[in-house]
Amino acid sequence: MSFSALAAARYSVRKFRDTPVTKEHIDIILKAAHNAPTAGNRQPQRVLVITGGKGLEKIDACTKCRFDAPLVFLVCVDTNASWVRPFDGVKSSWVDASIATTQMMLQAADIGVGTTWVMYFNPEILIQEFRIPENLLPVAILVAGYPADDAAPMDYHNQKNPMDSMIFYEEFPRQ
């Protein structure tokens, strides 16, 4: 499948089979995070792999959006490892983790693993439940698993704003 077709076909899966994701597939998805480009090649992303039992219960305490997925990747950033823009002190960490998470989602889709990027989580509970060190910030919960036979995109999945509402050449329009 071409990249364009993969990017268009990928959707947030909210219904999963009750089948564990194979170690081979987990490793392929993690390699995509490892290969993600980061500012200054600082590689601040840190990924916790949660495959069952108590770990999934801890995720459920932080969010109602696990959708019974058998696998969760908790994507964090090490703020001590982040590149910092010298002009204004902005850290690249959130962008770097977002790139890694996006690559994980697309790689997962390419091998038949469905995902949903969850931002709806209580970070305080997450930090407490997983004893996350102070220098690590949770960015995303990526729930994953093999899509159920009747899994389907949400009704609004293919509704897109017109491209000319987001793409501009040379300068932004005046408001």
C-alpha cells in the first residue's frame, strides 16, 4: 500500500479483538518510534509497553478511552534530554514525542494493528500509578490491538475541512 493510501485508510480503532499483539509486531512498532526524527537527534521519547493485568488496570484508572485494547504504549518525553530552541527557550519534547507516536500509529496500521491516540487522561493519576520520574512527562497513551471484525471508523472520520482553509502560499490571509 502506498503511504498516501495508508495515511488515508488509517483510523482510530475503538473495538479490538481479545488477542494479544505478538512480540514481533510490538517490536516493529517500537522500531518506528526509535527511528523517528527528533530535534538535534536528542531522542527524548520514552515508551512504556503495557501488555496486560495490573498495567492495563492502571491505565483504566487514568482514562476511560482504552476501549479494551490488549496493548498500550505510554509515550513520555524526558525533559532533560529535549533540545531547546535558543531564541525563546521552547523545548522540542512534545513535538518529538508526537512524531514518534505518529510513526508508531502508521507502522501499526501497515502491519494490521489498530491504534487510537488518547490524550484524554489524568496525568497526575498516570504519574502516580506508574511511578513516573519527575523528568518524564506523559504525552500520549497509544492503545493498540488487532481490530475487531466489526471495527469501523467514526462517522465523521472522512469529513475534512477544505484544503484552502489550512494551506496558504507566501503569507497568511488577513483576518
